[in-house]
Amino acid sequence: KDIYVYKGKIYILYSNSLEILTRDGNVEYKYSLSEAYKKMLIYDKNLVLYGDEYIIGLKGQEEIFKYKSEDIILKGIKDGKKLIVLYKDKINLMVF
């Protein structure tokens, strides 16, 4: 679904799982996710995943927040420590 290279690590998002690899291809972490996600955004030490209904924040191996939307999420945009979530009829601003 998505791939991102950040600070010497490779982040690969599949629908219901996430792998973090070292540059030489060794698996550092592998997460199983209970919901489907389609994109990821990376902030300093935080990783945000979002799909059509859910947004989840991870810091290391710890889940720091999880949000279920009532509407379909079209896109997430990072802005400093804020996350702008775009829907068909509205925009939400999340701070973490």
C-alpha cells in the first residue's frame, strides 16, 4: 500500500501489517494491524497510519492513539505536530 524511507529505515505498509526494515533488508519490527490502512506519515519519532475509516499513531512499538472516523477519510496531511484529515465534506485538525 505504501513505502517510506526515513532515517536509514524502510517502512513498508501492507493492508493489515507494517514492516520496518534496516537498510540491509533485515526486519527490525513487524506489526499486525486489526484494521486496513492505506497510507503512512512519519513525524520525528511517531508514525501515523490511515485508511478509509481509521487513523492510528505509533511511537516505537507502542500505540499512542487510535481514532475511528464516522466518514470516509480521503487524505491525511502532516503539518508540524498537527495532522490535517480531509473528508468529502469537512476537514479535521488533530494535534498529538
